[in-house]
Amino acid sequence: MTAATAWRGSGVDGPPQALRRVAACSLRECALSTLLAGAGTVAAIELRAYTWLALFAALVLPLGISAGLMLLMQRRTAGRSWTALWAALLVLGCADTAGAGWIYAVGLSWIGINPLNEAQVMAVQALLFMLLFVLPLWMAQHRARTLHIAQLSQAAMAADLKALQAQIEPHFLYNTLANTRYLVRHQPERAVGMLDHLIAYLRSALPDLRSPMSTLGRECELAGHYLELMAIRYGERLNVDVDCADDVRELALPPLMLMPLVENAVQHGVEPHAGAVTVTVRAQRADGGVLVAVRDNGAGLGDAVLGSGVGLRNVRQRLEALYGSAASLRLSIGADGWTVAEMSLPLSRPEPA
């Protein structure tokens, strides 16, 4: 793959595109410029302003030739990399400046006027070259570098998210299969029903495990299926209630973002608690964003359970990678004594800086 192909495939302007933007002009612009140059030349001849005519030719002709050479450079090796481009531009700028002085001197000598200020003309020409070509190309390179870095950052973030998701998937499947094994050993008469629910759940969930994005409504449905599986295991000890508001169901959310919160409620709220436990899942708009809350009135937060497990830690990392400071996860005890895991999300994913 050539450098130009790499730039074109990345969606970022490379040296050839930058050269074309700076040096090229439309047919309408070219015709208008030619008309103005011709009118200025005729006016200078009629007014016998030959000094101004020589100065005009000295400034305009080298710039036009430089623009044409730049358009040729975009098809050559010099236009394929920024280093080669700047090297060629340095040579072109020196030639452009020297050419302006030569045209001015020759033009005045041709009409019998002794040129005295060639250095000033060359200085003006160098300034024009800097403003018209060097500065726009430098800005184009800076913009291309910034966009390229942003694309690399997005690619790295996507790789991190896939790695975090790959950590969550076996964690979730291990817990589910362990619960199934528990039921087979202790309540074999209910094992068939448990396996039927597990098969139905996996048939629904597995296509989403490798998808980059799911929806909040879909994640709430999967959480509901999981809690129903757990309700079969725990019987009357577990009551479940899942409610996702209609106006947030289509909110984009990475797969398995909600499951660790639900698993945490079952593992640390239901399992160590002797009595009946209710686990609720609520998703609704709140304070200009979306609030997803998983609550349980089980065993509560012990000294060893502070939301630092693998599942919750990965949820926090994924939220930070996707939304930055616009999203958060908080584990606490509510005023009513219930354990609450609250995930705050923006209504839309922020654009990368």
C-alpha cells in the first residue's frame, strides 16, 4: 500500500489532497483571474505605468507557475509524503522568489528603466509565497495529524472495549453455568425447566455478545431473562421486577453492560441472605440523561463488597472509555436500606475531541 493510498483510506487529507486544495482552482476562478490580469495589464499599458506592470508580472507569474508545479507534484513522489513535500516546497519557494526578482529586473530593463529595488520585490514575493502556499499547507498538515491521532485513539479505544467485553463474557457464562450445575445437584426435578430457560436465554443473548452495540431495552430484557433463571433456582426467596421506560429503550448501549450489576445483586444480595429478596431493575430519564438502577433488599454491602469485583470494575472502565466523565457507576446504600447500583448515562454518545 502506498502512502497516498493509506491517507485516502483513512479519510484524512494527505499531501496530495492538501496540494490540490491549496494550488488548484475551478474553471470559473481561473477565467475570472485571467480576465482581471488582462484588464490590469491593459490599464497599465494605457496609463504607461510600466513599473507597476513589471511589478505585477514579477509577483503574479511566479505564483502561477508555482501553483502549476504543485499540481504536478501531487502525482509525483514529492507529493506522497510530507517530508518530500516540504523539501520540494523549499526549493520551489527559493526559485519563486528569485524568479520574481529576475522578472522585475528584466521587465524594467526591457523598457529602459534601471531597476533599483529588486530585493524589496523578492521580499514581498517570499511573503506572498508563505501566505498563499506554506501557511495553508502547514495548517493542512496539522489538521491531518490531529485527525490521524484521533482515529488511532478511537481504534485503540475500540480494541480496549473488545478486550473488556471478552473478559465479561466468560465471567457471565461461568456464573450462569455454575448456577445451572447447582440446580442439577440440589433440585433435579427443576433442572429441565432451568435448562429450557437457559437455552432460550442463550439463543437470544449469544448473537449480541460479539456485536459492538446493543440497546438499553435489549439489555433490560436479557437482565429479566437472567433474573427469571435465578428465580427458578432460589424459588420463593427471589422476586424480580424489571421496567424499562419506552422513551429510553432505543438508547445505544454496549452488550453486557447491565448484566454485571444484576449478577452483583444476586451474588451479594440474594445468595448470602436467608430471607426473601426483591431485585428491581429500572431504566428511565433523569436530570437530562438516563438513569439505570439495580436495587435489592438483600444482604447489603459488606466490608469485602465495595463494587471492586471484575464485573463492576469492567463496567466502570467501559463507561469511562465510551463516555468519559459524562457517565458514571455508583454503588451505595439507599435511604430505605436497599443496595443500589446506579449507572448514569448521557442521552447520546459524545463525539471524540
